[in-house]
Amino acid sequence: MPMISTNSCPNSINLDILLPNGLLLNLQLKISLTLEEIRQQVWQEASKISKIDPCLSLRNSIKDYIFTSVTREAVVQEFYDYTKRLCDLKLFQYFFQLVETSGNIEEKLYNSELSKAVGLYVTELDKISNEELVEFRQELFKEVLLGHQENKSMIQNFYSPNLEINPSMLDFSLGTRINMIQLEEFDQATVDMCILVTETDRHETKYHLNVPLNYSPSDLISLMIVKKMEKSEHSDELIQGIVEKYKDSYVLQICGCDEIIFGSEHKIGSYKVTEFFFFFFY
């Protein structure tokens, strides 16, 4: 089979998958599919085969398997990030082997991301004997960490939370409908709000929600990510992973004023803002 051309990118391809039971599946798939979507299709086909011949069934659950393949750099690579698309993997051939996982999966995922970031496999870092290079990498890491901390403190300084210290002073009468009986039942109280999701092409989608007052801004962002993905074919596990990864990467801007809320430290019912109307930048 010839190597995949880097000059052309077809909409669909024939993908060969070698299963642990020795069977070879051939699927015609869109090249834009994610690894999670491909894994789900492979599992459906494997389930059909096991119904025909139970001896060919896979003994473990879908979470216990990962894809491996050969990249254009002639390296056998294990793929742990199932949000990646097939067209982004730079495979030598459209061929996967489904193998059982071993070791700490989360650690291997981090190592994979780190290898791409530094341009060197993590296992090769231990072989570096150049003290100057090691010192440079350590200093670079400190600079990146310091920059991350400064960015976090910067947004906290510019948009410090405008909180009401005394909950009894909260005014919910101005244009906001709160489904609550008394402030003592704060944890059970809910609020109606409208959230605008601004897409990358500046297209806006409006959502009307009724959410608990004890939600944090991060909880709201998590809810919006789920809302955005509920029509997709992603598994619940993948959606939850995306939520955990991105819920702290966005902020909520209050409509009509220069105020931004973010993070999980404070509940939305603790803010002095009475008009719960947000722009959510996605």
C-alpha cells in the first residue's frame, strides 16, 4: 500500500483496523471523524461479529483499548486523545491496531501532549546529558508557569468579583425572575437567564435557561458546553472530558456593563448583578 499523499486530503477513506482477536475490519469513514467516533463504529462492528461467533468477542470493555499506528516519521504511536480527528494524525497509512491499554492512561496522555509541545519524546528526555540544555528547559518551564500565574492574577485584578457580602441585601426585583420563597432556601433557588453564545464566525445562538443560584460561572460554562454538544454523536464520556478540559478556559460577560465573571470560587447568586444576561464567548 502506498504512503498517504500529503498533497491531497480526500473526504472519505478506507480504514483498516486490526482487532485483538486477529480480525481485520475495513471501514469507509469520513476523514474528519474523531478517534472517539471511529472507536464507537469499530465497537459496533465488533459487537456484530461477536453475535455471529461468541469466540471472536472482545473480552474487555471499550475503555480498555486504544489505537496504535505508524506515523509519517516512521514511529509507532499510541493515541490517547480521542478528540483528535483522523486527518490530524499524519499517519503513514490508514491503518490502526486496536490493543489493550496498560499502565497509567492519564500519565501517558500527558506525556503525549508534552512530547508534542517540546518536540521530543518524553522517554528521550532522560537520555539528555547536556547540563546547559537541561537548565534551559527548566528555566523555560519556570517562565511559562510564571506567565500562566500572571495571566490568572491579571484577570482577577481587572475583573475582581463584585460580591454582595450580606445575602439579605441582594435585590432580585429588577428585571429578574427568581423562583425562591426565602433566602434561607438559597441552595434550592433558581433564576431565569438568557445566554448568548458567540461563535468564531460571530454568529450568535441564544439559550434561555433556568439554573440554580448556587451554580458557579464554571458550572454555567460546563452546562453551555454540554448544550452545544448535545446534538453531536459524541459519547457522554468524551463530552465530560471536553467539559473538564475547557470549562475554565472561557468567561461570562455581563450584558450592558464592563463586568466579567469566571471561575468556580463564587456562586452566581453572590454577585450584585441583578440582570442575569450573559455573553458567553465560545
